[in-house]
Amino acid sequence: MTAARLPQPLPGRVLALGAYLKNAACAVDGADLRWSANHGDLGDPAACLALEASAARLLDALPEGPQTIAHDLHPDFHSTRLAQALADRLGVPALAVQHHHAHLAVVAAEHGVVDEPLVGWALDGVGLGSDGSAWGGELLWLDAASRSTAWRRLAHLPALALPGGDRAAREPWRMAAALLHALGRGDEIVPRLGPSAGEAAAATVQRMLARGLNCPRTTAGGRWFDAAAAALGVHRGMQAEAEAAIALEAEAARWLATQPAPAAAGPRGAQGPLDALPAAVGALFDVAAARRGEAAARFHALLADALAGAAIAAARAQGARLVALGGGCFFNRVLSQRVEATLRDAGLRVLRPGAAGCGDAGLALGQAWIAAWARQHGQLTEPVPDAALLGT
């Protein structure tokens, strides 16, 4: 275990068991924070056993026992089932916390935000949304913990189909196919993607998209990076998580090392063109190989300006001065630096995760922050946003 101190003590004792990818658990007692090791992904039985052992050690570090046990909203994660089993055994409530709410709560916990609201983007590969769909590009509003643990979904990236479900996250060309379908260009899937993905596979995906078979929808930022990388021919398949996005960032960074950054898509502080993303990424299919670096940089600029513009508009509408950025997509320096600069130019204070990091390895801290304040306010289940506010 590793120990740390929070800048603002939490009201109570919480054991939080994280999510699925890069799983890590933590125990919080006031300002005292203890972390388990990183167990890896819970699809590995050894990682599940390691989480169970860590949970036992973290419980020993809470001699008075936890008052709440927090976990991800997804019901099928081993971390969720373990949390519920421990809660039943100990006679304490188990609180399900929405994945992206937790990402932004990590930022609030590490910066000690308890006396004012914030808005923030949570950008990652996937997380179960409160509407049952796959989220991952979410602009949320969080109330300060001293008032309540209420939150709202204010905006999100455009949704794309996931042809083949989780398989689409491992094969970026599938996201490129989903984009072509969304743009009404489904007849281009086989001629454009068949040469690299295989004509039979491309034809199958084209039919799946046309019929809506095994094609759940997602707003995930990571899948937009996959679509852009595949459209540019930067990366066709992945051996490791986020490999396509990393390759796309590298292309952009090489170009930006010798060229000025692309101009802003609109006036500083203007509403970002979130809806322009599909057409802009669709245009990448026709970029010549010699201009891939420039096109990758322009994709990053468009996305960054859209994210910043939407956050600026939301902060002004909500009367917030704090903007949090969380989720694994913000490991991308080309994206995050431009978003931060635009937000600061608009007079907003930008908060990023600290030692916990942007990704899922730090998610348990956000879960603990939410659970502690929820118990303080007598909320034994996490407040779910009104359906009218969930967006589409």
C-alpha cells in the first residue's frame, strides 16, 4: 500500500474498489488516503484475486471499518460484485458511482474542491452511462460536495456505432466504417477499408451497420481518435490499449514541432463545433499520405477547440469558474495543452488530476469522494440526472 494526504478531509471512511481497466482500490479515512497496487485489467483472474487481497489489506487499514463501499456503475465488473459482497458482509451500504462522474471527482478530491461547483470534460474509451449506453465524451456539471453530490450531463461528443461491440475498440477500422455509415457513405466501407481489413470483414461490418446488428452506440472520445487514425491510415489494428490514438498524437506532434499550430476554428470563447466533428473526420479519408501530420494536427485542434468552446459556454451558463479535465484521453499532450490554453484565455481556472492521473487507475479516489459526501448528505444511492438532462 502507498499512503497520501488529501487537501480536504472527506467526511467519513470509505473503501472504493475502482472499475475494470488498470484497476486499483483505495481506502479513505478523513484526509488519510491509502492506495493498493495497480492490479491490471479485471478480465485476468489473477488481477481479480489481487484485488480481493488488496481489499482485505485496505480494510485492515480502517480499524473502525468503512462506512460506505464504492464501486463502478457497471454491474458485471468483478470490482462491483466484490464491493457488494463486502458491503453485505459488513452491513454497510454499497454505492454505485457513474464512471465519468468519478473521473471528474478525482480532480475535485485532489484539489480539495468542496465549496463551489465545477464543469468538466471526462474523455476516455468507455464507461457505462446513466442511460445504459456507452459513454466516454461527457461534459458534466458537479455541485460542490458541501452542498450535495448532484451532477448533470450537459453535453457530449456525437455518438458513433460500435460494430461488433467491444471488438470495435480493438480494431480502429471498424470505427472508421461506423463514421462512413453515419455520414451516409456506407457504400465506401468495402472499397476504402477492405484492402487493409479484408474485403469479407469490411462487407460484414457494412451489413451490420446497415441493419443495426450488434452495433451499440457510444460517445467515447477514444473511439473518435480510432476513427480519425484509421481514416488517415495511421493505424489499422491495435496490440495495446489506445495504440491508435497514440500513433495519431505522434503524427500531430511531429508536424507541430516544425509548423505553427492551426488557427482556432472560431472566436475564442465561442460555442465549440461538436456537431462538426463527424464531417471533419470524414474528410480525413481523402488526405494524401504526405499531409497526414498536418491533418492529424488539425484534427486535434478541431477537437480541442470544440471541447473548450463547449466548456466555456457551459461554465458561463452555470456560473462556474472551475473546469476539470479527466479521463485517459487527456494523457494526450497535443489535445490537453490546447484545451487548457483556450480555457485559461477565457478566464477560467483549469483543474487536472495530480498523482492519481487521468486514467482509470485513479478512479477509486473519485468513487470515494462521491461516496463520502453522499453519505454525509444521506444519499444512499447516487443521484442520477433527470432523464430530460441526459442528452441524446
